[in-house]
Amino acid sequence: MYPHRVRRFKVTKKIKQYRRFTDSFKADAVRLVEEQGLSVAQVSRDLGINANSLYNWVNASREASSSGLSTDEAAELERLRKEVKVLREEREILKKAAAFFAKESK
């Protein structure tokens, strides 16, 4: 109707950028909550991080410590479980091969 009054707006979409935190930063933040007794809300405000992220870090830390394994022990346990899986697969292959050759020799 009135083309001179029509304004065009440029719509821009904000791209949310996610921040990555180092493991040492996370450990320090968790230490503030657990050892110094500060609240999650206070620590998250002081460090400028999302409170939900800090809650997740604290919960993960508590779960890791409740398992009773250090990070090195947990890594070794995982490596050994993978090794056991490979050895079991190899044993099954050898069983099948032995059965095949026993059948052929008859």
C-alpha cells in the first residue's frame, strides 16, 4: 500500500557458542564447592559459569569418588576389560578352528 513506509528488517540468528573448560578448571570449581563448603550458586556466579554445569561436575566427581577407583585404576580396569574381550573372541575362533580340523581329520 505505502511502499515508502515498508521497512525491511534483517533477521539474524544468534549462534550460541559453547565454552569448553579444562579438567583442571572443573576440578578447581568442584573443590570450591566440596572442600570449602561454598554453594554451587555462589561459585558459579564467581566463576561466570552455568550453575547446571557445575552441578553436573560436582555429581560426576562424587560418583567417581564413590566408586573407590582412582582415574589411573579406572583406566587400567577399562583396558583390562577390553583385553579380556579380545582374548575371549580369540578363544572362540580357536575352538571353532579346532572343531573344524578335528572334523576334517576323521
